[in-house]
Amino acid sequence: MPSTSLKRWLLYSGILACLGGAALAWYFYAKPAATIGFASGNGRIEATEVLISTKLAGRLATVLAKEGDDVAQGQVLAQMDTTVLEANLREAKAAIGQATSRKASAVAAVDQRQSEIAAAEALVAQRISQLHLSAKEEKRTRQLYQGDFITGEKMDVDKTTTETNNAQVIAAKAQLQGAQAALEAAKAGVLEAQAAIEAAMAQAARYQADIEDSTLTAPINGRVLYRLAEPGEVLGVGGHVLTLLDLSDVYMTMFLPTSQAGRIALGAQARIVLDVRPDVSIPAQVTFVSPQAQFTPKAVETHSEREKLMFRIKVTIPPELLLAYARQVKTGLPGVATVRLDPDAPWPATMPPLVGEKKKTGQ
């Protein structure tokens, strides 16, 4: 038969097992009603990162920002060496001047050719008039010759005069055609010079744009996170110079199981409590719920496996609050984000007060 001490040990073990089971049952089934409509997860404060990179390959001349500096949108952060680009720009501007001079010469040639055409047209009209006169004279002479009133010599002279005037008309018309062809060539020269001007202007605009792009400015209001290059370094196309944090887009990412993630709506209220400031909570709202599970197989077959699926949730801090506390914003700080699953559920009394507010009863 078992000894008295053994019986006592078995009794105590049974009591402890009952107490442990009761504690587990309370933990899983007797949570306060105020926490049922909420879900929590761990995460770190993050912010959108913006890379400041070069558009063209070249040597970095200056870097005007240091890590930790707050910068304003449009502020100059770095400058690339533009010596070659400025030389190319001067060359393109010189080409514009040369093409402009050629165009002026071509326009003058057009005016000259138009004057030559006018003179040629007048000459053609004169030659035609002379031809008509000589043809009439030859007709009268032929009639007199046929009546034996004049000799054949006069007939030959008038006939020759008519043929000469006809040849002069043909020559004048040919001269007119030559002048017209020269006018078309002069007009083509004007168009060619204009095209050269536009090409040189486009080249100049390109170099000017490259020079402007060589001045690297801040596209947002933010803070310098990393300084990735120093003056004198030669960078390739797209070489990174600085990394900025967009302090207007600060958020925390956490992961929740299927049973909770499926109940979260975009825009749902959330609060963030940082480890370094457990006495206050930061208001936020859900801005992203991943459509795919994380850290699980792509396909699951059983119900228990589906319950293990974890979805990425992103809660974002309002920009106006970030603006008010811009100097206090620091990325990488760990904390806990709590999301309200039930929009009608009151926040738990254990939740710290919001930033700038005092603790309220029945919060």
C-alpha cells in the first residue's frame, strides 16, 4: 500500500493540476469582454524611404545634407559636377546662332529669287508681245507677197524675225523656270536652316535639363536617414546619394491570424503603444491588409493549417499628428499595435491615454 507521504504528494499534484487547468480556462475563455473586439500585434515604427539618386553618370561635387538633418521639399541636397554639360550647352547655343545666320541668308536668297522670277515673267511677256507683233507683220507680208506687191526678200526677213522672237519666248520661259526652281531651292534652304535651329535648340534644352537635374533636391519634407556618397565620388546612372524618410507617412506593420485579420476593415481605428513610452498611446488607422498570407505554405489543406495563416496589417499614424511631433518621430522603435475589430467596442480601460490627453475613466 502506498505510504502516507505518497498519498499526500498525489493529492497536492492533483490540486495543482486542477488549479492550472482552471487558470488556462480562465485565460482562454474568461477574458474581459472589453478585449474581445480588439486584436494586438508586435511591430516597429517604420516610415516610407525615398532614395535621392543621380539621373546621369558623373562626379559628385558637393553634398549639403548630413544624416539626421530635417529637409524641406525643394531644398538642394547635393550637386553633381556640370563642367562638361555646360560646355555642351555653350556649343549647342553656338549652333543655334550659326543656324539662325544660315536661315537669314536663305530668306535673303528667297527674296532674290522672287525678284528674278518677276524679271523673268516680265521678259517672257515682252518676248510674247514681240512674237505676236512679228507674226502679224509676217502675215501681212505674206499676203502682199502672194499678190506680187513685194519681193521675196521682205518675206524672208519677216519670217526670220518671227522665228527669232519665238526662240526668244522659249528662252525667256526657260529662264523663268530656272528662276522658279532656284526659288524652291532657296525655300528648301530656309526650311533646312529652321530645322537646324530647332535641332540645336532641342539639344540646348536637353543639356539645360541635364544641368538642372544635376542639382539634387528633396522631393518631400523629410529627414536624412543615410548619406550614401561623398564629394569626389564618381557615380553611375541612378547612383544613390541620400536616403530620406517621409515623416508624413509613418506606420507600424504587424501580423495577425486569419480569425482576426478577416474581421479588420480598412480605415479601422488603431492605437500604438511604444516600449519606450508605455504611458501614452498613438492614434492610427488601418491602411493596408495583405491579400496573401505570410510565413505559411502557398496552399493549405486542413482547417487547422488555415487557422495558422498570418496576414500583414499596416496601421498608419495621421499626418497632422506627425507634423505636430515631427522632431520626436523615430523609426525602428518597437511597440504593440492594437486594432479595433468591432467599431462599437469601447477601448479597454487599461489602454494608455492618447498623446496629449490625460487618463480618462471609462476610456
